[in-house]
Amino acid sequence: MTLRQVGDDEFVEEHGGDYEDFEPGMVIRHWPGRTLTETDNTWLTLLTMNQHPLHFDRAYGEGAEYGRILVNSGITLCLVGGMTVQALSARAVANLGWDRVRLKDPVYVGDTLYATSRILGKRLSNSRPGNGIITVETTGTKSTGETVIVFERSFMVRCRTHPDAS
């Protein structure tokens, strides 16, 4: 979080950043984490029409390889990605995509997840003057230390120093 002074004793809370705020190699530890509940997993799994019983049928899960219900991996990606928005892309012009998504360890109901991002690169946009593209690698870990997901994401942000910047 950044505070920008707008008056003598008045500040505005800002989130995300402009192109100039990011440098390759920066590491951001996102906070807070999030504990996944059974309701989160069941509702979001069924909302996305994933009908695999491993995500919402306890009896089926107990008889499967892991011996219990698994959290839907789509939820893991969305949750860990969402944890990064406040610090990285809250002021983004566009989300450009995810690459190299790798699921490393299963996630179960009751697990608490945290996210850390590393800035991989930045470049000015070729097609959108006044904007830049930031690429990050985000790692999601359980509170116990196991890595559950790693992915790269690119998003477009404004440049403060461009003549059209507001």
C-alpha cells in the first residue's frame, strides 16, 4: 500500500503500481493469506461446472488416491492470482495472460495459502504508447511451506512519465 498526499493532512490509499514502480528481481510477499473452506471449494467447483466428485463428494474422496476431497486446482490459481492484485495490478490497464502454470502439491480444505511474486521483466508496449508490460512469476505456498502452484503472468500498466499520463 502506498499513501499519496492530496492535502495538508489528507492522504489517498493507492494500490498497484505504474510501470516505473517495478524492477526485474523485485520480490513481493503478498498479504494476507487465505484459508480454504469446504464451502469455498464446493460452491466454486460447482459454479464453474467442474463435476468431478473428487472436489465435493467426501465418500468418493475418501476412496480415492489422496483419501480426502481435493481443492479444485482452478480455485488455487484464482485465489493465489487474486492475492497479487493489490500490490501488482490493482491499477492495470489489462491482464494479458498466464503462462507456465504448474501445480506442485495438492491443496485440501483447511489449507492456508500465501503468495509471493518476483518481477521477471518489464518492457514498454509496442502497440499502446504510454503503457508498459510487466511479467511476474508467482508462487503459492501452504502455511506449512509446501509450494502448491507456480505461474507467470503478464499485465499492462500505465507509464507515469508518458505525456498522456494523468
